[in-house]
Amino acid sequence: MNDSIEQRIRNVMSAVFQISADETNEDSSSDTITSWDSLKHFNMIMALEEEFDIEFGSEEIVDLLDFKRIKLIVLKKQGIRK
């Protein structure tokens, strides 16, 4: 099930940052994706909330700066343990 969630996160990141889903991996972050800026960060948050039918708190939003943390927080919100 985690693989499906990972792929969904990759698809969201791919669409928002206009990169191939294959370019996103465990090391993808605001430091490695050149198109990642504050507006696209906000767009990614909204897209993730819509994709997973969840809502992020303000502390979580500022933490969602890399694939690993995004996955961890989404799994937590989905009630899935890593």
C-alpha cells in the first residue's frame, strides 16, 4: 500500500513541479528540484490535500520540504505506520 501512496505523491510532485515522476525519489527536496518555489510549494500542499483528502496544519506545511517528510506525514494522516 505504501508503494501506491509513494507513486501518488510522485505524481502530484511531477504535476506541480513540471518534472517527470521518474525524477522524484527519496532524495527529492526543495534543494534538488529547481522549479520548487514558494508558490509551487503552496500548490503542492493543495494538490496533496486534494489527492489524499487530508488537511495539513501550519507546522506540517513548513515541514513538507522533501519527499521523505511528505511521505511520512501523509502516511501518518492516512493512519498508516511506516
